[in-house]
Amino acid sequence: MFLSKSHPVKVFSSISSNVGKTIVRTLFNPFGSKSIETAKDAHSNLLTNTENVFELQHHIVKPKAMNDYESVYCDYSSQLIEKHSANGLVHTGSWKVHIGNIQNQYVHIWMYKNFPHLDDFLGCAKSNTMNDKLNDHIIQRSNQVCLSFSYFGIPQPRSKSEDQSNPSIYEMRSYWLKPGTLIEWGNLWHKGVQYRPDAKVLGVFSQIGELYNVHHMWSYKNFQQRKKMRTNAWAKPGWSENVEYTVPLIRKMESKILVPLKNSPMQ
């Protein structure tokens, strides 16, 4: 499901040869102008190459109830998979925030085949009594419906390597972009993701919920490997320019380190 380097992101095929319709923006490059194409289709059609739909769930849990919550969510997710996996429901992963602005928070990601599948699932899920048990431990919950960037591909289950005593750490970097800049972001990160291909896990952009919200997820064995891979990326030609051009697109950004729950397909 991952795109090779020889397959450019779909948005590039939409670039018009009609220079008169091109927007010239000088914001990203102090030494010259950078041509950015005018969007001619919905962002979702230009930036993704799959019908899969992702639901990102964020649960803030009562601090004293975190162990009980994890146990209940394990049973809850197992029931969902047992009942709905034959129809295409995928539990992408579940994590607890290890380092971040809210530590008593959990992140869960589920993947549906397409929007009709999401419609069908939501109709069935209303009758799930496990939600009531979860709500006993949750202070606040929110979710987003997202689509994946084509150049990140579809996330796959990850197991611990033989030399690992602990699960990997996952970094979720979330960006709130300026409205109208999602196409530019896709153009730039199509190149940027190639600087750390072994660490990439997930790249999605919101469709419902907070808009112009992008999430990139990366996986590392430990903090030392994270530091090494990020340092190596800065040493490669082109990475600093890629960062320079993406920074002006961002209104706000956040990084949090996640550790997988025991039942998470990503370890």
C-alpha cells in the first residue's frame, strides 16, 4: 500500500500548465517565488489514494481509574474486532500518552473500509453497552474522522523486534495548518517523508472535527534512536529547505510520546 519513489503523490498530476491560473507565493522562500497550483478538486481527492477512513479517538481518563480503563478498553476493542473484523473493521492501534500536555490521555485509531462502512458501523455501535463502562472512567472524549496521505500509506501492525525488551515509543506530531494550505503541505511532505522512511507509521488529515489538522506518527525503539534518526535527517541535503517551507503553513503544533497498550496491534 506504500507508494514507491517513482509514483508521485496524486496532487502533482493536477498541476495545470496554464501559468495564468497559478498562484505565486513568496512566503515560503526568501530568495525567490514558489509556484503553488490552484486546487481544482476536493483536498480529499487530491491527497489520498485510498477509500479507507480513519477515526482518531482521544480519551482523557480519571487519573485514579487508568488501570481500570485500560482493562475495560481491552475488552471493548476485543468485542468490536470479534464482531466487526469480518466486515473490514481494523484496530490500527491504542496508546497511552507518556509525555505530553495531558498524561492521563489515551489515543485510539480505527480504520474503516470507506464512508459507507463507517455509516454501517456507527449504526451498530449505538447499542454497545461497553461504552457505558468506558464512560465511568472518562472525563472527556473527542474524535476526528481523517483520511490518509497517499505517501504515508496504510499503517501495518508492528511487533517488537527480537532485541527489544520494551515496546517501541510512538511520536504523534500534530499540526494545525492555516486554511487553504493543505495542498502545499502535501506537496512538501511527499518529499519530506522520504528522509525517515523506516520510522513512518501514519499520516492523516482531518475531514470531520477540527479542520486543517494533520497528524504524523513515527515509531522508534527508544529515545536514543529517535535522536539519531532526526539528526541524520537534518544532515541530508534538502531536509532543512523542506522544513523552511512547511513552517509558514503552521498555526500551531504539538508533539506527544505514546506507549502502546498491551492489546495494541502496534507494539
